[in-house]
Amino acid sequence: MPGPDPDRLSGGGPGTSVPPLVLRCRTAWLLGIGAVAATFLALATLCLAAGSPEGPLGAAVLFAAGALTTSFFLRYCLAALELSDRGFRLRGPLYAAVDVGWSEVRAWRRRGAPSGPGFLRVEPRGRPRVTIPLLYEDAHLLELGLHQGRFPAW
């Protein structure tokens, strides 16, 4: 008895229309980065309110660190990575959805981070490169799809 058609199961066959696979940020990263952002902002506020010896300079550094961490949190942690048979996109509150088709990818590489999950740098043809941190559940499916040049099949 023949098995199921792998193209139909993976969303790549002709005439198939499957909904996109939506990958959300892992809970540990979501909570961890959110807590760090809130902590930086709280410490900056306490530094200004308590009149600490570091003064406004210490508060400014803490506010800058809090702003950058909050920006990363809103841009990537609250975003969703969507994989479909046409391509992939990262969509969130501070990230305008940029659709990248599987056939548009000119090059991609994975970069490791010394204390984090690493990230993918994707270079579509005729567009600026897209950087995607690997914070998402099953983010390895994006790597698999980029390697195969289509919706990931295994």
C-alpha cells in the first residue's frame, strides 16, 4: 500500500492550499527578554528617583539599555514566523511583514551567538537582507525550508 504523497503533506503540491505554519516565540525567551527589559527600565527609574551617585548618566545608560531591549522584545518576541508554500515572513507589532519567497532567496547563513540562540541572515534577490533570531518554536524548520528551497518536508 503506497504512503501519502509527501508534497501534499508538506504543502508543496500543485493545487494544494494549506494554511501557513505559524511559529511563536519560545516562552522562556519571551519571559526572559521581557523581564530584562522591565528590569532595565525599573532600575533607570530608581536611579533617577533615589538620586544615586551615578546620577543622570547612569540612568541614561539604563534607559538606553531598556529601550533597546524593549525594542527587541516588541520586534521579535511578540512576532510570529509564518512558513507557507509560497515562502516565509516575520510579522509582529514593530516588524512590518516582509514576504520572502522560497525562490527569491539568493543566500542564507546561520550565525551563532555566544550566549543565545543564534540567528539566520537571509539575502533575498533585489532586497535588503532579513535577520531572524532563532527564538521561535521549531525554528529549525525555516533552516530546513531554506536548504530545500521550499516548504520544509521531512
